[in-house]
Amino acid sequence: MTGVKPERQPVSDGGPDGSMPSEPIVELHTLLARCVAHPDDATVEAIRSGELIDRILDRAAAVGLDLDRPSLPDRPREAYLRTFEGFDGDAYAPPAESVYEPWWDGTERGLLSGPPAHDMRRRYDAAGIDTPDAYPADHLALELEYAGLLLENGDPAEYHAFREVHFGWLPALRDRVNRTSEVAFHRWAVDTIVRLVDRVTAEVAAESEGNDHDE
């Protein structure tokens, strides 16, 4: 796990009308963040044993997200390095937003520490969140955990706004993972992340429309 730790405590278990099953959705963000973070010993064992996948499938079923079960890598750390860090110089898919988004001057540079990373650092500082030095501020694992905190704090509208600013690159990441990685587990994980974000966004939009009709 990446260790994103907010100073403030969660204040709500769900959306304003209770229609969004907040707890499993929040947990899915955390579980999927583990799939795209460098695996520590606990995550390696959870992947190998199937425990992590079992939990994801259980939480996904609770929110009506139908997922297939992927094959699991025998060497999770090596699989992560091959997929996301270019192990042995192979093509790879960096899980950091700045690589996929324009620079300040509008050019496409494919580099780390661009505008998305600076905005995420500003958000972490404002919220009193500590992040590991080993990760760029816009690493997908950190962004997922941050988005989960928005939902955990009962703020789905903020999640939607965050998605509009910081999750637009996810389809490009999925495309690159599919092109460069043969690791079924990571291809599945990134596709599931895209589907989860789309599902939550649709739920938030539906709730907002319902609230507008009630006024």
C-alpha cells in the first residue's frame, strides 16, 4: 500500500441520499491502488494467494460491477516492473498522469513532474496528506487513494470534479498497458480502474440529476 494518510478523519459513509454504496466503492479504490503500486511483501502474498483478487471481486459484486477473474503472476514484483517501470529495457506504461498529459506550454513531452503532479502536490498539502517520496505525486495509486478519500468524506461531487481534472488519462494508460504488457493481472487491473471510475461518475451524475428534479 502507498500509505496516503489524511490528517482529517472521514465524516460520512455515503452520498447525501444514501443511494451510493459508499463503503465497497471506497474499498475498491484502495484495493485497486495496491494493484498498480510497487508490491510490498504483504501485497506480493495477497496477489499470489488470490486474496487480493477475491476481495476485489467481492467488493465489485457489491456495487454491480461484473468482473472476470484474471490469471495471477508468479512473480508479482517482476510483473510490476515489467509493466510499469520498463524492466530489462522493455517498453512499459508509466502509471503517472504527467506522462500522458500536456505540459504547461501545451506540448506533449511524456515526462514526469508535469502540471498534474504539481496540482496533486497542492491538493495533498491542502488536505494534510503525507505521500511516500518514492512515488510521483500523480502516481495512479496515490490518485486512487485520494479519490477514495473524497468519497469516504461524503463528497461525491468533489469526486466528479476530480475525475474531470485528473482521470482523463486513464484510457491512454489502459491502451499503453495493453500494447506493452503481457501481464494479464495488470491489464485487468487497469481496465477495472477505468470501469470503476466510469461507474462512480455515472452514479454521481444520476444522483445529481435526481436532486435537481426534487428541487
